Amino acid sequence: MEPQQLNEIMKKIEHDGMQKVKEIQSSNSETTSLSRLPLAKASSRESSDSETTKLSRLPLDQAINQLQNIIADGGKEFEQKMGRPMTYGEMRMMFG
């Protein structure tokens, strides 16, 4: 396989993985006003834009599992298209 094809495959897998992460983030967070949080008050010096925050509803262990699944799925796709497992360096390039 040519280096250009390898690069294209890696970019596609990276892009798909980032899309999945964005889907997880959007489906597992909600926007709320800080003034609605118990015991939280916005400083009078803060702008109204800073009074909005995202709160995660997904437990940490489930979030980690979902991220690991994204990497595993990318590895399977890579192996299917390349005919070999991805190297550690390739995995780091795609998933950080």
C-alpha cells in the first residue's frame, strides 16, 4: 500500500473517531445556568455568557469505555483496510 493511501485511511479513521466523540459529548451533556446550581452564584463581575456551563451526565467509567471502543473500532477498520494491525505510532497519530 502506498503512503498516500495509508495517510488517507488514517485521516478518515481519525475524522470518524472525532465525530463519534462529538456525538458522545452532545448526547451526554446539558446546558444549564450556574444560578440554577445549588450553592453556586455567579460573581457580579462575570458576564452573563459565563453563567452557562455544560454538565456531564455520563459516569466516568462509561465515558472511558466509550472512548476505548472508538479506538478499538478504528483499529479494526484499519486492520480490515490495511491487512495488518496498526502500530502504536499510527494509533497515537490518529487518536492522540
